[in-house]
Amino acid sequence: MKTTVLGRERPGILNMVLLNPCRCIFTRLLVIYGPPNNCHCPMSQFHTEFSNILEMLAQHSGNVMIVGDLNAYLDDPADRDANDFGRLITAFGLQQHVQQATRRNGQTLDLAITRIDDRTVKALEANDYGFPDHYSVLIETVTYRRYKRINDDQLHATIMQSELSAPSPAQPLTEIISMYETHLLQILDEMAPLRTREMERKGKWYSDGVRAAKQERRKTLKEVVEDRFSCSSRDLHRTPRTSE
């Protein structure tokens, strides 16, 4: 796995992680935090920086997934910044998958974005696992191909036996491109068919009761620590000074 960190000096952009699952395809995973709209970092500035990142991604092929707390209130149809953000990702051929609240107050802030033609993500689920105020967004099913199992010699022979090896010079360019897409997809479906896998959920024992108990434990622990700190401070002030 190759990792590259970008944009540390820029407000909002945390990092970009480049994943290389096999030699045939790259998956670019961007983890992004969008700061709340304020005078120091207006949403328009974040949109400009985010647009620059999308322009860079548009120059590369392969899968792309953008995740993180982008502070875009997509649950509010009257929010102008959210509408601008939606139009921005649509203009770059992207789609947003999270369609439910990701925060306890009912807002949708934590997003998962991929290209429109990317069929990797099939379903998402947001659950409250006891984090401060945001839910965990889980990918329930993923679709993938086993590219590593493709035999290079067999792939070459199959292509040479198809119409791709000798396209007609009289064919229009659009028809040739369409033929390439159709035949290559058929060959790919035969040699590396799409597979769908449901992600295993760890901790099936985790229930609402367990979550409430953990929250109560953290609350009690915080009170104990604060009480001990308060007692230590009082004892420190009451301790008489010893003369030298």
C-alpha cells in the first residue's frame, strides 16, 4: 500500500491515501475534514480547495472514494452551501451514498462519495456506537473483481481472437470506442466476474443496552477524575509551607 499525505497546510484537507490493491487497478481513498463555516474558513474557500482536489482526481482513472466529516448539511434542502456542494460533486461525475443521519441531532455530515460508474459500494449504514456525537458509517456490501486471477497469456489470446484485434478502418470512432468498451467488459466478466461480499459485522453482541452502559461508565469515570482533581487541588492549597 502506498500512502501519500497532501495538504497539511490547507484548512480542511487532511490527507490522501493511495491504495493499490493489485497491479491492475488503483483505489484512491481520500479522508477529508471540512471545517465549520466561519469567518476564518468560509465554506466557499473549502469548496474551492475541494474543487481543486476533484480536478486532480479527474485526470486519473481507477476507483475513488472520498469519506469524512465534510460539514455539508445535505439533509437541509434549503442550505445553499449544501446545494452548491451537491452540484460540485455531480459536475465531476461523483455520487454521495449516505442517505441517513450521521449525527445524533439528525444531521447528515459524514459522507461517502464515489464515481457514478463505480459499483464498489452497494449499501451503507450509519450506527451510533457511543462516539461523542457522530455515528459510524459502515459499508455493508462491496462489489469487486479478482484481477490477480486473470492469466495474462489467456487475456492476450482472448483479445486477439475477438473483433478488437482488427477493427474496420471504415467504422466511425464512436462505434470503435463503444465496441472496445463492450468487448472488454464481456471478456472481463468471463475472466474476472463481479463478486458481491457482505462485510462481516464484528461485535454482534453490541446492543443499545451495552452502548448505554458504556456511556454511563464514561460519565462516571469523568466525574471521578474531576472529583479527584478537585480534592487534590484543595489539599495542595491547604498544605502549610514548611520553613527552611
